[in-house]
Amino acid sequence: MADPSAAVQSNCVWALGRLLPCDRQHPERERAIAAIMAALDHEDLGLQEDARAALRKLGDPQGLAILEKIDLEQGYCDLY
């Protein structure tokens, strides 16, 4: 995302998570998910959380795998 403002980026990530069609064949889906995943590395925690929420909502397998890896690295896991 080109805008330097974390708030603007956060709004964009949130919007992508809400508005991106669920159609996995949508031509812009891959590019949008790449932008959301890039936001996971931002220093702003709010932007990171919006990116996580967007990836969970979209259910993209690659995005979900990255979230699982991050959770494991940070020591979060679900024990059932």
C-alpha cells in the first residue's frame, strides 16, 4: 500500500477484507491478499490486527497458514 499513514492502510485492509469477492478466481484477489499479508509486517499493531481479521474473513489458505505460523512463533496456540 502506497499511503504512508497506518490509519489509511488499516482502513484499506479492513475494506479489502469486507469487500473482496469470495470468488477465489477473482482477478484481483491474489494482489489484494498479497497487500493484506504485507500489512502483517507493519509496526502499527492496529494495522496488523486488521490484516489478521481480513485474512481470517477471506479464508485464503495461504493467508491462514501464515497466521498460524505467526501464532506459533509468538507462542499462541489453541489447546483442545
